[in-house]
Amino acid sequence: MAIAFTDSNFDELVLKADKPVLIDFWAEWCGPCRMVGPVVEEIANEYDGRAVIGKVDVDNNPGITSRFGIRNIPTLLFFKNGVVADKQVGSVPKSVLTNKLNALL
């Protein structure tokens, strides 16, 4: 299951993670986000133990959202060693996301 990243737990769970991290920036009212959400959950289950997968609700976490300049959602950021290693904006097939994540493993 994807982790709910928040302004308060982000640094600890993402920046200090010892595995690659995939973050889905989303909002409840966003149609394309609702299409990506189930895919992110599938990836979270498939990569359990190999990567950290989570979501940031942009409406409830403005700190993280502005810190990374998120202007469009869904935006998916890929972190490795505490820095952004890749980015995907918009709804894409699962294979695009898993290929980017595999490149960081």
C-alpha cells in the first residue's frame, strides 16, 4: 500500500530513504489523478521491500508541493539518495513508471 507522505513526515520518509522513492502528487478532485492512483497502488504492492512508494495530497500538503514546484497534477517524482532523479507529469501507462523506477534500483 502506498504511504501518505505529508509536510511533517516527508524529510524522514523520502529524503532519508535507503531505497528509491516514487511519489504521486495528486488531489481528490483531479480526474487524471484518479486514473494514476490505482496504478501507483499496484506498483507499491509489486515493489514492496525494494522501493518506497507514496502519495502527496497537494491540497493538504502545500509545503512539499511548493518546495518541488508542483504546478500540474498528477506529477510523479522519483527520488534516489534524497534527490529528484526523474519526473513524470500526467497520466501514463504503468510500464512508463516501472521503467523509470527500475532504472533507479
